[in-house]
Amino acid sequence: MWPWYYCGQLTAPVLTLVVGGNHEASNYMQSLAYGGWLAPNIYFVGYASVLRFGSLRIGALSGIYNGHDYLKGHHERPPYDRSTMRSAYHVRNVDTFRLKQLTPDMDIFISHDWPRGVYHHGNVEQLLSKKPFFRDEVESNKLGSRPAEELLKRLQPRFWFAAHLHVKFSALVQHEPVAGDGSAANAADTSRAGDVDAEKAATSGTAAAARTTRFLALDKCLPRRRYMQILELGDGPTELSYDLEWLTVLRTTDHLTSVSAAPQYMPGPGCNQRFDFHPSAEELAATTAAWGADLLVPRDFAVTAPPYDGHSDIRCGRQPAAATDPQTSRFCARLGVRADITLDCDRTLDPDGGGDPAEIALDEDEDEDEDEDAMFVIDRRGTGVTPVTLAVTPASPDVTPVTLATPAKKFKRRNQAIYGAEADG
């Protein structure tokens, strides 16, 4: 179905925000590092972002945590090898560092990974009854993302939404009150010298009220699974806008953008350079002068690659070379920052969606190093659904209706329990 949204045959009925996970088209998402439209009315938040929608302030972090890659820059470039095709979606410390500079008045935060330890604030026994193979990681407090845990404690959003573990789970996280000296607010993370609420409390001589975060993770989208919940939040204009504070943080931390695979440590207390990038009034004004007063996200999506026709064997396709989406080029030029992918790539995607003469063929041998029988479990039952032809009228003679087959499913053996098709009850 995705090609139909991409080429405009179908349009999402409501504005949809997308965070990257670990089963995405990483080359497409890397070309939109600061965010952009994946398709009409479907917006990708980038590696990390803060957006406004009506009265709501929404933060987001894409990817999953892997300690081996966390300190590296975003060095991966298509065509990916077997290592970089996975590390491309791993969270990096520069993105979480930037999010930590923000005023903690977030309404919603969205991530793919769960914050580590959030399960201790909900019905953990019910969770383990559905996913018993989580028990060792829960008891050792290793399940989830450490950077997301730090962001949860610092930003303390009203709501946090996640996915990844393929189970619906809710929790109520009661945060520690912000003490007058800022010590409670910063006990888990000292990469900045205090935060705004702590400073306010210090000047007033009182502690700020304790905050609560309502956490909700949803299951994957399959029959009889709990993958949807509707909440009515916020008011005001239903337009997506950039957050001025976030744009300012991107400007002032642009020098921290790295495409190196070497470890890169973020500045902190005791170093000989600035480490607190919470924007000042002067820096906010400078961003407004550079960007302009209009913070609305432009609806400037354009097709930059031929849509998948539904019939070609993608295993015999060609992996594209690195490229920058025109949306990213315009964003960076307007804000005065660098796109990480442009630091070693001067190619821009063709908004007319033409072919790419620089494409590189996939090496079939690269995916055959492991013994497939040992690596995969094959589900040959399919879904029991008769193949159907989409009844959509093409917008151009170059787009044809797609017949969807029901192929056998492949699951990595180590993930069989997570990806199994049985309902959780």
C-alpha cells in the first residue's frame, strides 16, 4: 500500500507523524535527517525533533538504542553493508543531547523504543504474562532505552507514546519534585547546569509541583492486536509548525554534527567549551531573524524516486547511493545548518522522480553469510487471505494497479516470540 501514498494515489485522512524504528527504509529517512514529508500528509520527524500542532508541543526521537553505536556520528551512507544497514537506525548521543537542552514543557513525546525502567511504573506482572521472555531484562533493568529514560526524567512530558516491543502497555510515571537547588531534577543527568524549572524554583525559594507522565505503548498492527487508541488532546489551529526553541538548539549545536564512526563525547560540566545550550532570548531572536516569523512546516513534498510497481523483485534491485532530499536542502539553507549527509555527499534527489545512474547493485552474497535454516523460522501458513487487486484508478499511465500476493513469512529465530502472529489475549 505504501507506494500508493507515496505517489499520491491515496492520502492519509489525518495528519500523521512518523518516528523511525528498526524496520524502515533507512536511506529515505536519512535523506530527511531534520524531518520532512514522506508522502502527502505523512510527516517524518527526522532523527529527533520538536514540533507544534495547535496548542500541543510534541517531541520525538527516532531509532532504537545500541550502546556500541551511541557515541558515533551518523556515519552510515547508502549503499549500506550488513553492518551499517542496522546501525543506521541506532540512536546517537548528539540527538539526545540536543533534546536535553529544551525547556521541559512538553505535552507529548514519541519514540520507537521504550524508556528503560518504564515497566516498573505499570502492571509489570501482566506485561510478563504476555511476554515472559522479557523477564530477565526487566529484573536486571536492561529492557528499553537508556537515553530515552534520561529524556523521560528531564523533559517529563504529559504523555509518552512508544512501540517496538509489540505489546500494549500503559504506565503512570510520577516524577520527583524539582528541588530548589535543581539537584533532584538533574540527579540522573548532569550534561546541563540545571534546568529552567529548577532555576525558577531557586529564585522563588519553593519547589515546583511534581509532574506525571502517562506512558502508552501499542502493539503491532495485526488482527486481534491492540494497536490503536484514540485520545483527544489540545486545541487551536490544526497546522504543523516548527518549534522556535528547537530550531535555535539546532543552530547553536551545528558544530556538534558529525559523520565520523569514532566516538564523539558531548560537552559537559568541567570542559573548556560551552555545554549548556538552552537558548537565550538573544539566540531565539537570532533564529527568528534567520528563519523568519512564519514557523509553519511547508507542504513541499515531491516524489523523488519511481514508486514501486508491486511486481518487481526487490531482491534483484539496486541499492541507491546517498542523496539529500530537496526538503532537507531547503531547511538547512534557511536555518543555516548543515545536513550530516551533505558533509560527504553532494548529490540531491531528483524531485521529478527520475532514475539514478549512480545506483549500485546489491551483492546477493552479502546476505547469505549466515545459515538461513538456523537464522530464520519460516511461517508457511500465510494469512489465509485470498490475494486481491487494489481497485484504485491510476493517476498516470506509468502507475498500474498492484496485485498483492500472500508470501510465506520469514521471522528471525531470535525474534520469533516477539514477531509471532498469535494474539496476546
